[in-house]
Amino acid sequence: MADFDKSKFDPKAVAEARKAEMEEITTKLEKGVKDIFTTDGYRII
């Protein structure tokens, strides 16, 4: 395992990056679910 420089670690920046990533994932997931139910791709015949 590579050495980790703790002096350059910014927990606030990591938390903000993780939050932004989770918001992006959530938005994509919500859009995907909405698309399934509003298109003919999920049509019961």
C-alpha cells in the first residue's frame, strides 16, 4: 500500500465531493425510474 500523506487530507473536501457524487447518482436514479414508468418500455399488455 502506498504511503498516505495525512497532512494533505481535507475531510471537508472529501465529504463535499462524496455529497456531490451521491446527489448525481440520486438524480440519475430518479430520472431512470421516472423514464421507466413514463415510456412504453414498461407497458403491461
